[in-house]
Amino acid sequence: MASTPRTTPRTPPVTVRASAKVNLALGVGPRSEDGFHPLATVFEAVGIHDVITAGPRDDGAITVTVEGAQADLVPTDETNLACRAAELMRSRWAGPHLGADIHIVKSIPVAGGMAGGSADAAGALLACSVLWDIDTGPGDLHDLAAELGSDVPFALIGGVALGRGRGDRLVPVIFRGTHHWVFATAEEGLSTPGVYRRFDELGGGAGDLVPTALIAALTRGDIDAVAGGLGNDLQDAALDLRPELAGVLEAGIEAGAMAGLISGSGPTVAFLVGGEAIGRSVAKSLRGLPRVSAVKLARGPAQGAQLMAGTLEA
Ligand code: C5P
């Protein structure tokens, strides 16, 4: 049962950090009647973070402001996924008088296949549940998250997880070691429904088979086998829509990455590298490419959405 939700004018803002993700494997089955595709995917959260703060309002309004390099690409109206998350939480668990000023500091590429919007939604769910003093458990948060989007439940839990269904039915995976990643982002994002549409037009992929060899490699901490097991059924569709990404993939491998793949529905290209030094040198050669807008280094696995220390004090 929920406690009585409340905020007071002195309720301090609540801040949450949420991570980006990369799909180590993304097996996609044929489109089902509901319009979605059944998946067998292995998510890994990586250390590129958005920071989501929810401040109190008692007039029932929910506002969103965004800062960061790509802030102008993010809507600040009710279509913003963080705003929808706050609205959904309020409609199920709180009263209409409660509001929030949500501020997002964006580092995750926008429309980049790294679940940036989903991370913001997960962050807003967690921040608002604390701000409004709602006694939600992990199951409640998961259900709200799954209503908001396929990648939102994983953004709550982080780490490494196998996702089935739409990617929302999650089982954590044991992993050993740290992965070093280099991400090359593109100026213009790709629409996820558009990539799934092209996937259908191209005749589908290998199917939603659980990548057992990859999961075994993660558990053993066998980085070579992890590199060999990376795969994405949406990659051909993303490359068909953005042929120039093939050159980015090639350049990263030539520069010494162990493996490269399109992240989720793209257009971000992800490279697994053997360590930080080689990561810096791969990043350097990618930065010169004409179609690459930014290059980021990150480690994984990272945590899911977490409250940040020091933000709960009055
Ligand atoms: O759930 P989410 O908002 O992330 O999905 C965005 C769109 O991506 C869906 O509307 C659908 O067109 C497509 N999608 C899909 N199969 C999935 C996940 C997403 O076709 N498993």
C-alpha cells in the first residue's frame, strides 16, 4: 500500500542518475499482431549518464527543462518521456494537486539507439516516487516503466540483463570484468519504428533466439568470446537507411577495436575495445570522420537508475 503522497514547499528536489545502454545481442523475431517484434536481447548499461532532477510544485503542473549539447533536439512538452513518466506515476499513485519541475542534464545521445529517452523516463519515475513520497516497490516501478517503452524497465535495473518479449521481460545476467567501449554518434538520429519497418521490408533476421554462448562468455569474463558473440539483427536495416555507418564500423575495426556494431536501432556505432589506451586511439581516428558528430568513451556494465547522494537533504 502507498503512504499518503505529499510534498511541502520545503520538500527538497530529488536527483537521479540514469545510464545509457548498448545491446550486446539483439535477436528480433517477425512482427507480431500487436505491431511489436518479439526480442531476445542482452542489454548492458554503460557509463554515459543523464541526470534527472524533480523539484516540488503544488499546483499540479509538470514541467520539463533540458540542458546539454543536444538539448534543442529534446521536446519539453507532454511528449517528453520523462514528463509522461511523471504523469503516469501521478495518475496511478498520487493526487492531481502534485506537480514537479523536472530538469534533465543530457549526456546520452538523442535518438541514438542508446535508450536516452528511456533513461530519462526511468529517472523521472524514481525521482517523482521519492519527491511525492510514494511507497512503490520494484514491481510497481517495472510495470509503469513497461507501459512507457520497451527499454525503460532495463534503464531501472542496469547491469547486464537478458530481455525477452518487447525487451521488457528481464532476467539479470552474471558478468565478470569491465568492458571498455567507444561510441561514435551521428548528427541526425534514427527513428526506432522506422528501423523496425525497414527490418520487415528486408525480410527479417535470425529470430529471437537466446544468445546462450554470449551469456556464458559474460559469466566467464571471456572478453574475446564476448566480442565474438556481439550481434544485432537491426544492423542491416540501420545500414540500409544510413549506408555511411558502414565506413564508421570499418574505421573503428581498422583502428584496433575488437568488434563493432550498431547500438540498438542506431545510428550510434559501438566498439568494444581491449582497454582504455586503445580506446583513446580508436576514438581519435573516429573523431576525424565526416559523418561522426561526437565520440564518447565509456565503461560497462554500469548501474541502473540511482538516487544521487546529497540531494535528499533539506
Ligand atoms: O516501446 P518503444 O517505445 O521503445 O518502441 C518504439 C517503437 O519501436 C514501437 O512503436 C515499435 O514500432 C518498435 N518496436 C518493435 N518491437 C519491439 C520494440 C519496439 O517493433 N520489440
